[in-house]
Amino acid sequence: MIKISLIFFFILSVAGTTLVLAQVTNASSLPQVVTAEQPFIITDHLKQTIRTLVDNGTNAAVVVGLVDANGTQFFGYGKTSNATNATTVNEDTLFDIASITKTFTNTLLADMVIRGEVNLDDPVENYLPDTVKVPEYNGSKITLQDLATHTSGLPDLPPNLHVNITTYPDLYPNYTEENLYQALSNITLTTAPGSHFQYSDMGMALLGQALSLKAGMPYEQLVIDRILDVLGMNSTRITLSDNPTLLSRLALGHVNGTEIPITNVSFINPPPLAPAGSLHSSASDMVKYLSANTGLIKTSLEEAMQDSHSIRLYTNWSAGPYDVYVGLGWLSTTNFGSQIIWHNGEVVGYNSFAGFNPATQRGVVVLSSTMPYDIDVANIGFGPLYELSKSVWSLLISK
């Protein structure tokens, strides 16, 4: 995930953890989360928290969606854009969900394993063009599971992916699949694959590319055919330029209160990195996704989704009493009494959170059309660290 201001452009190597861990001093300093029986509703307090954040000069918008066995609830505040005829955001408004895309990539992986098309311990080089050199460490090869769990040893972003501020917000103009392969071939691993957690957009992009090549279709079409169509997620897509209806429902992103022009919404991530973070979605579609992941609705993807949730490695990220683990793409924050399975997203102009409690089958999605330093949605999953995250955690882990 990338944090960018209009004046200074800089890249963080992990998904929002610098911001979070800097706030945590010890467990006793964390807000306490209600664990007694509590109605699972979008509370007046949560609504007012969102109103206050949006009205604090962000010019942005937030939509919250809740889902449990009793159904769905939504709350939206703010406008889709600064235009005079802009509408108030709602459950059908689209946002860029950025790195939440990684959970879709890993659902594809788990499903393809079940179908017998790939194996988790297959070297990724088996599915890339023969001309691509994949780095090894003392003979240890990078596997599909290594990419899925961020243990490949690859850097967060390709070394040859250079930010071009003159083309903002198209920060990576003309970055191609060939450029990605060239970057891969020139990397030297410093740790054995599978041994060390290091968040990597590059690794997730390669995973999606490998699955796409194996299936014989573009990544976006693979997601549509095997996940989105199955779940009826008709408002979730990477490409919006060929769908005027979806494009008209997009909430425009903001950086420091400045709106990103709609003509540039396709350029936030270069196509080779799409499997790491390029989907747009709505709260309505995302609660369908969470419903399937929690088992509230039964689909052909249930086994794959459950496999993707399973904890596989400790990330070395902690927030007070909670530790963060990784499955296939999904993150789990737990004190082994309470657990939230989640992922976040952050890209130029947007940040988001989608998470659920597997024990209670409660899910929450929060989508925002601005950056975390204005409205911090992306860091909700790390723990009850601030007012918005405390409200969401109270909903998810209450009895």
C-alpha cells in the first residue's frame, strides 16, 4: 500500500503498519472494547464519528456496511464528488478497495488448488514464461504459497517501478508486464522463501499473473468468472472505463482534500500490479463477499474461502494484546480469545477495511474516498487503537 501527499511522495513497505505501530505504546494504553452482549447495529455513535471525520475538511465520503444472520445494514455520509449535482454516497457507490483485492487473488488460488489445477507448493516459475528468471535462495524456489503468505522474500514493490510525479495521479505510466519480469529476474533473495514475512505487492502481483496464465485468461476476467459471477457481485470490477453506469457511481478519491479527476481513475495502479490491488467495489457487493466468507451464504467457493482463512504464519506485527497472523492473503488479528479476519486497502485517494468474526458470522466493511491521514479506515484491523477502530471492534467481537 502506498501513502502519498501532494507535496511529498513516499512508499511504505508494509500495509499501513508504520502508522499503527507508532501509536501503540503498551496494552494498557489501548481503548477497551465492549465484549458483553451488544446489538449488531450501526450505532448513532459510529454515525457521528464518521460525520465528524468527513466534515473535518476532507471533502470525502464514507460508507459502512454490516452483515450478520439477521441481514444487512448500510450508512453513507458525504458526496460522490465536489460537483454541484453530486449525490450522497450509499451502498451502491463504488470505491477503490486497493489491497483487499489480494483476498480475491488468494480465493482464486485456493479454488484452483481444490480444482486440481495448481498446488500450493508448486514453484511459481512453473506458471511463468520460460524466459523469466525467478530468483532462488540456496536452491530454494519461490512457491505459490510463499507468494500468498508474503514470505517469498521479494520486495514490496518492483525495484524498477519508479514514481513519476509529473503524471500524477498516473504515478507509474507505461509500466508493463515485461518490466515486472525484468525486475523479478534482477532480484537477489536474502532469505529463504517461506521463512520470513515481508509484505509484498510484487509477490501478490506475480501470484495473480501465474494463476491468470494457468487459467488462460486475463486476471480480471478470471476474478469475474470464478468469484464475482458466483456471488452476484456485479458492481465489482477493475476496469470502469467501458462501463458508464459503474463509472457514474464512483466516489472520486481525495488527497489532502483535493479531488482526483475522474479521467484518471484507471491509472492508480499499473496493470501488472492489478492482482495486488486494483478492484473497485461497493458496500453492497462487499457484504455479499463477507457473507460468503463467513458461511452465511453457501456457495461453490465455501471450501476455498475457508482454506484461505487458515492461519499459516505469524507476521511479527502486534498491537497491544493482539497479534497479527497471515493466511492465504487474509490477515487475522487475535489474542486467541477473540479473532477478526480482515484485509485493508490503501491507494491514492482511498482507504478501506473489510473484516469479519468467524465465530459470530458478523462482517463489517468500511469504504472511504480519502487517505488514512484524513480518515483512518485502513488500520482498523490492527486493533481498537482509535475511535473509529474501537467502534468497529466493539461490533465485531461483542457476544
